[in-house]
Amino acid sequence: MKWTSHPLVNENVVTREFVVESEGHTVPAILWTPKVAAGKVPLVLMGHGGSQHKSDIGIAELAHRFVKKYGFAAAAIDGPIHGARRKVALTGPAMQAEFRVMWEQDTRIDSMVTDWQITIDALIGLEEFDSNAIGWYGVSMGTSYGLPVVAADHRIKAALLGMWGTNYPNSQRLFQDAPKILCPVLFQMKWDDQFFTREGQIELFDRLGSEQKWLKVYMGGHVPVDGQQLDDIEDFLARKLRP
């Protein structure tokens, strides 16, 4: 693990970028922590969407909410063709379209699961975080990779997933991995999602192996989370990681 930026302090939130090595390639990552922490704190792992990157404003704002309101830490890594993994920066609809083409050719699920697991190892090695209070947040692309990560790594004690369904091309791996998830899950679904059918989203939720799981439906299409959906993300993970 190597720090690649000087700590940036803003409103008692410390932001640090770092990299870890995974099978010969570099995983770009970012970490948000309280300026002053009372012992080891819960850690929220954040999977960004297909149009974003690890420090996208939506990801950073939610991370700041966890740090400032609850004293948690949060961390994110770039997706397979996102952020610092690219030579030319790209975000928004063009980035989303490029990701969808990539996904249909090669999902790269295994490499992203590996990248996340070695990142978790590196973060726990800092001894700043409560290893019994690790959560996952990620909808859309954050679920396409997050669901296999949560299925593979039972150090994750609660997960916020959603906005993905079994109907989407190359989603067989998610269908197979869903029963392996045993931690509490809140699954968020958009009623008029233009990419994922209602039936496909419900089927993926139904496949989850968790004894504690909840499906919540929000009106609207496949757009960045905000409003009540965002509040529910914060509330669910806060309650599960620090009852």
C-alpha cells in the first residue's frame, strides 16, 4: 500500500489517495477518515456507478456524510476502465456507454473481486478500522461488482445493493453468487429503470441468501441516487454497522 497524495483536511474529513498492487497491476483507491477518531471505526466500502470514478462528487459527498455524521471511514477504488485506470479522463453518459460495451464483452468480475479484497486487506492492515463493522455501498455498477465481492468476502457485515437485474447481459455470475450472501442487505430498485426490468431486479433480490433482506422500490429511472434513496442508504448502513 502506497500513499499517493498528501492528506487533505476539509470540515474534519481527511482525504487520502493510495494504490495497492494486484497481480501485476495497480489499484487506485481513496480513503476518507475522521480527523479525530475515537478508537477503531466502522468502514464503508463504496462501489461507484458506471458513469463515475472513485472520487466522483456523488461518492465523495456520501463518504463525507458517513464521516461527519457517524465518525465512520469510507473507501473506494476505481472501476475496471474508470478514473485513474484511464489515460484520458471520461465521465458521464459517454463513460457509462463505454462501460456497458466492456461489460458485454468481458465483465472483469474476478479481477475486480481480487482488487477489492487486497484493498480490504491493506485497509485492515492500517489498524484504524473495526474489522467487525465493514459495510458495502454500491448500486448499478456498484452492485455488478459489489454483489460478487460481498459473496466472496464475509468480512463485509452489511450491504446496500440494487439497480441491477438478472435480465441484463452477462449477469449469470450475479445470479450464481447471490445465494452466497448471508449478511443483511437493503436492495434498492427503480420502478421505471430503462436498463433493468422489474422482474430481473426482483429475481436478483429473491436470490440473495440473506435471512435479513429488504427490497425498497423508488419511482423514476436509472439516475444517480438522491433524496429519500440517499437517506435510506445512510440510515441502513449506520444502523447495521453501529447499532
